[in-house]
Amino acid sequence: MSRPLRVMIVDDHPIVLEGLESVLGRISGVELAGMANNGSLAVDLAAELDPDVVIMDLRMPVLDGVEAIKRILGAQPRIAVLVLTMYSDDEMLGAALKAGARGFLLKGASQSDIERALASVAVGEVVFGTGVADQILSRLTDARRPPDPFPELTAREKEVLELLAQGCGNQQLARRLFISPKTVRNHVANVLAKIGAPDRAQAIVTAREAGYGKGETKGE
């Protein structure tokens, strides 16, 4: 008979601790190893109890969950940490991920969600529960997205710069964007000032170096 999965729970709210204790008691093959109500105590208890999994809240007194994760895994890297938090905060979740957490659930997760997450993180898998997965994926996507070369430009000014880079003159710009030639001149002047180009030719060079102007310009 295999030994039970030993789980320690960490949260500063007694009601949450009691609720998790009750949930774990109903999951076959899981044993409650201990409970802590702050991050500092969690670090000490993890060293003493050597659990397989730690269910960790992030916002706690004395020592927050992210720092507790770092210290626990720094001393006992084999432990799996499952974050159970009320706050789906991008920065906190990102910090917990960097600290080594393997799973993320929002408080209110069902018993079956917790049971599946425990089984997964215990064997080295990473689990993102409902409400967290989209945020983590969005964060990773944003990290891969190249930075905007001209964040100071408005959406319309970027359209103007794109057409300039394609070689459009003011009359073409006016027709393409359905605006008056005077408005085009104002937009062009604003674009040049914002990107620090002394003239139209330099603006085109700057824009093309930044990846603008790759579209095709049809004769008009």
C-alpha cells in the first residue's frame, strides 16, 4: 500500500484553514501534515514536517506567500507548492510562478478541482485553475510581444506613419484615411515631432527601421 500524500495548508484565515482541512479529509489518499497561519510559520513547519505538497495563500502577515515559497523551495526543492488565493493579481501570480509554485487555484475551487490539482503538482505537473489560466497565458503572451516602437503616437498617427513608410504622399493619405489634406498635414507634423524626425524623409527611414511600411501601396 502506497503512503498517503502529505499536505500542509497555509492561510491566515481560520475559516479557510478549517474548510481546507475538511476538504482534505474527504480526499482518499491524502493526509493533513500540518497547518500554518502565516508565511514565517509555514517555512518553519515545512522544514519540520517535510510535506509532499504545500497549499499556500499569497497575502499573509509576517511573511507573504511569495517569499515563503522561495524559502521553502530553497531548502526543500522536492516540495510542490499549490497556490490557493482569493486574488487573481497578475503581479502576485507571476511572482509566485517565478518563486517555483506549480499550481494556481482561486479560493472557492471545488473539492474535485483541489483533488486534481494536488495529484498533478505532486508528480511535477503545473496546474492553472479556472480564472487563473487566462491571466497566466495573457502574461506569457505579453512577454513575447515586441515592444511598441512608438508608444507616444495615437492609433491614427500610427496609421499615418505606416502609410508614410509605404511611400504615400499627402493626397494618398487623405484618400486612404478619408480625411482632409489639412488634417493630414497636421497629423504628419505631429508624427514628425513625436518621433524626433526633422523631415518627412527621416520619418520614413525611422519608421522602416522599426518595421513599418511592409504593406503594399497600390497606385492611385
